[in-house]
Amino acid sequence: MIAAPNIADAIAKANQWVAAAKPVIRAWFALDDIAGDLFTAEQRIRDEARGLLRKPRDEMYRMIEGIRDDFRCDHVVHASEGADDAEWDRVEEFNDELDRGMVSVAAAIKQVEAEL
């Protein structure tokens, strides 16, 4: 069996994803600002702009989720080959605790919004 890292350290390292994602989250908010600016435009311009902005906004959100997932994957624990049930239980417990300790995408967005 491979020794599991300290869970508090793993959570702290995994949560560094928020700092890595900040530029993308800020850009996501910038698209909202652009959409707000376009609200005063003519209806046909507004409608077209909404359609054009929706795709990059959705892609940026998926990118934010992907950054979080990448950092999570860097810190999960894997069972050794031929692991017994007890080891699988420890691996699951560790990874579940990591998931509970990681900042959610929604919380990271709120955190960055508060800094703007």
C-alpha cells in the first residue's frame, strides 16, 4: 500500500486552482459587462450580440471547471495494484474528503466577484 499524503496539504494544494483560474473568471465577468453595455443597443443588435457572447461565456465556464478538475486530479490518491477492501476504503475516504475541502466553482466565482 502506498502512504496517503496529508489531507490538509492535498486540499491546500488542490485549492490553488482558484488563483490559476482568476484570469478566466475575470474574463467571464468582462463578457457580462459587455452584454450589459449592449443592453442599450437596438433590439436586433442586442439579440445578435447575446447569441455571439453566449458561446464564449459557456466555454469559459467549462474552462473554469476544467481547471478545478485538473488540480483535483493532481491530488487524488489511487489504490495500489491488488488493493484490498480496506485500502480502497481509505482511498475513497481520502478522495471524498479532498472533494469536500475543495472550493467549488460557484464559490470561486463569488470570491473573485468580491475582489472586483
